Amino acid sequence: MDAARLLSELIQAKSLPGEEAPARGVLKAALEGLGLDVEVDALGNLEALLEGPGPELLFTGHMDVVPAGDEAAWPVPPFSGAIQDGFIWGRGAVDMKGALAAMVAAVARLVEAGTPRRVRLLFVVAEEIGGAGSRFAAGRLKPAAIVLGEPSRLRLMRGHRGRIEPHLIFSGRQGHAALPNDDNPLYKLGHALVALEGLDLGSDPDTGKNTLQPTQVFVRPNAINVVPGEVELTLDGRYGPRVDPARLLERLAALGEVVLPELGLGAVRYPADFPPYVLPEDHPVLKQALRLLGQEAAGLWPFTTDAPYLAKTGAPILGLGPGDPALAHTLEERLAVEELEAAVAAYHRLAVGLGRG
């Protein structure tokens, strides 16, 4: 199977969160071409199983991508899937259709060689808006190990910090800016920002310093000659596995009214709190994977993934994907054909050897 061609087709199949049908169609056709039975669940996740002996290995990743932004600003059209100068270009090349194409191509190698192994593929929806697809699917799966294909430059990853998105609301008295007003909520915002700057959230031995950064401010109403009646501050918090996010929210409540938005897709709803996941360095599955790939140690992703929801299966999760994470969500997203082929080889090596011997 030509992984580069498959990735090009996937990039052309624009698939924003909740609109993954075009990419799902490309993947479904490729998997059925291998003779696999393919199912689509009620939320839109795509699942296929290669029957075989031994413990089940699950390869997984998400089909959705973030918006391309100003398409005219891209050096190569973002949904062209162009292959040039040794790269496959476009939105999703790195995050993370490259991994999906490599996973399918790795399973194709197993099929073509007649290698006996039980491998499940799960390609999910809505990761970019909080992981609705993985949350929905995890309860029915019982794999022995999971390989999650988020970009890592093909270095094994064992987890990441959690993320929480609290909003602080400051209320005041709306009025004409030309008149005195001793209840301007923007001053309350100022005091809160000073307090946040000095807030020590500690650190985690695995994931490093816990952080809480202000990222956006909204005023209502938004007019230069009106004292707003309400100000909303958006915060981006990143925390390690030893932090209780409820305690974090309690500390914020001393500064203002705390609101945690609710997200979701269809019947799957969840708060804007995305937990951490860290696999112990001495986990036997991780140690075996490192040996199979010839690596000395696993790293940690700087961003969140679907790992915490997939962990509800009880299986250890190994992160491994092609592509430079620094190119994800940018106007220059691209994946080297050479690295894509290396990913196919790495996934095939794990499929053949992980959980055996």
C-alpha cells in the first residue's frame, strides 16, 4: 500500500470536528480493500479488526482536523494533499492523518505477509473538541495495549499534562463611560490578574511545572464609551497527575465567579477539563516497545490527547506518531515522505512484536 498516496487522499478529504465523513470514507475504502470488516458506530467512529491469535493491539487516532485559517496564506493549498519536494502538504498531515495512513499501511503489510496477529484499528471523531469519539468508544474495548498516533517525530511517548479551561466572570455596574462609576468590573479583572501572576501551583516530577495562563478577555457590552456590566477572563491551565483540578477551581473562586464550559458532540457531554495521563517508566509494555524500536527512553507530549479516555480500557497507552508537533495547526503543516514510511515500519514492528516474547 502506498502510504503517501493514502495520506494525500485523506488531506483532500476535509474533516473538521463533527464533519469527518469524507476522511472516514477514504479510510473505510482502504480497509475494506484489505478484506477487513469495517463498522461505524453511532458517533461516527470507524473500527476494523484483523483477526488473529495473541493479545489484541489497538492502533488509534483521530480523523478530525482544526480549521485551515486563511487558505491564501498557505505556501501550498491546505486541502490539496500535494506531494512535492519530499513532503506531503496540508492540514492534518502531522495532526494526525499521517499516523492514520501509516497505521493502515502497517496492517496492509501484516495482511500481505499473512502474519498472524490480532490488531484493531479505531479512528475517532471530535478529538480536537475534547475527545468525544474516544470517550464514547473506550467502554467497549479490551485491548492488551494501545498505540496512539499523535505526532512525536517517532519517539515513544508515555503521556502528558492535563488541561483545564476555567473562565472567571467579574460583574459590575454598566454605565456611560463619561460618568463616575465605582463598580467597574475591569478593575476587578486587574486585581485578579495580579493575583494570578503570583499564584504558585507547584510542579510534578513527571510533567514539570503546573501553569495557569490568562489567554482571552471578553467585555459585555463591548463598546469603548461604555463601562461593561461583565468581564470574562479565559484561562488555560496545564497540570500534572498529582494535581486535583477541583482544588485549583477552589483557589480561583476566591478571585471571581468560576465557570467551566461544557463541551461535547451528540449525546456525549463533558466539562472543559481534560485529564493528564502518564504511563510509568518501568511499565513492561513500554520497556518492550522501547526495545523493539531501539529507543532508550520515552518522552512526554506538551499537549493533551485522547489517552486519558482510552485508559478506561485498562490498557497501557504508547504514544508514537510521525511529524513535528511544532508544525501542527500551522500554515506550513507537512510531513516528510521518508518519515511517513518510517512510521509504517515502526507500527509494523510493534504489531509483530509487542506483547510477544
